[in-house]
Amino acid sequence: MQIAKSKKRFASFVATILAAIALAALVLFALSKIQQSAKLSNFEKTSFEKETKPILDYLDAIDSDSTSDEPGQLDKYVAFALLYSANEQDKNQLTFDEIRDIIRQYFDIDTNARPIETLGITPVLADYHISGGRDTGSFAIDISSDQKTIAQTPIVKYILTDVKKSGDNFIANYDKYIAEDPYKVFNFANDNHIDTPGAGAYLKGEGKATSLKNIITPENAEHLATLSKHLTITYETTSSGLRVKEMR
């Protein structure tokens, strides 16, 4: 009888120890998950915004509602690459390889699914005044415009609302704002004594739209623009920086 009781006590002791070990493992697992999905510090957030700005400034070329019949919406990515190059590098013409390099630098997509070399001028590319393709060996974009067209071209701004780090990835939430009246944005800056380098030149057809985008901030977005949608982007870390892995 005593032996049976001792066995029961031992079994109960072992069960208690195993339960404690399991609980400790669960706590450690939960803590590791919290650390892996931690919010960024203010400094890290500022650095993150600076690094992703070149993507967000031209993301609407891909995220727009315009319809693309190309596999993987390749023409939209080509438009992104040319907008980025023309505005950030002052280079309005790119070879197929140069376009491919920019796309691969900023987006995790298979550019071989529909070779750029076989892409002609689609309605999407025509809307951005892009020419070339196929036998020409390159695409070119004309970003110059008249004042009437500029006045009718909305300013699109993606504003970061939240970002977390998960392992080597960053998961960021954005509000997409569309300002239908560029002059309203410009006048707001003037009325509030906000420095607007290049904004006046853009409205005359001599500058870049980013000068107006920079005026729109989380503090004034609702006054200057209309909330279009919420967007979540997962970025992955590569040897050349952050790259879009998924958008939803």
C-alpha cells in the first residue's frame, strides 16, 4: 500500500515538474514572439521612412486602379521604374536590364514571368507618356507637362500609421491620401509659411510632384486630401536595402 502511494506521489511530482517546464517554455516562446514583432523606436521609424520613401513616392503607379492585362501587371512595374529613374536620377530612358534592376531592387517579383523585352506600349504605359519597348531595347518617359494637365493631376501620398519588425521583415500600415487639387496643397503651404522647394516650379511644369507630396503630413492630410484606402506592406531585408515582399 505504501509503495502504491509513493508511486502516486512521485507521478504527481513528475507531472508538476513537466507542467512547470511546459509553462516556462510557453512563456519564453511568447517573449521571443514579442521581441520579434517589436515596434520601432522613433529613430528606427525615421530611418525606415527615409529608406522606403523612394518606393512610396511612386507606388501609385502600381497601386492605382488602372487596369492592366499584363501578367503580374508588368507594365505598372515598368512605369514605376521609369518614374523613379526620371525623378530620382534625372534619367528618362532606361534599357530593359536597367528597368529590371530597379524592379528587383524594390519589389520581390518574378520579372521573367513576362520578359520586359516582349512588352509593347500598353494603355497603362501610354497614360504615363512612356514610349519604346520591344525592338527598341529600352523605354523612355516624358514627365514634362503643361499647367492645365498638372492642375488636373492628383497628388498621392502614403502616410505611415504603424510599423513593426518581425524577424528580418517589416510590416507597415499606411493610409493612402489623394489630393485632387494640387493648388490647394501649394496654397496651404504658402498660407502656413511652409518651405516648399520645387513646388512652384512643378506647378509651372518645370519641377517634380514629390515637392508637393512632401507638404502633406499626418497632421494636415485630412484637410488637404481624401482618404482613399488602407494598405499593409511587408518589406524584406536584402543586401541592397528594403524590398516590398507583399502588399494587401
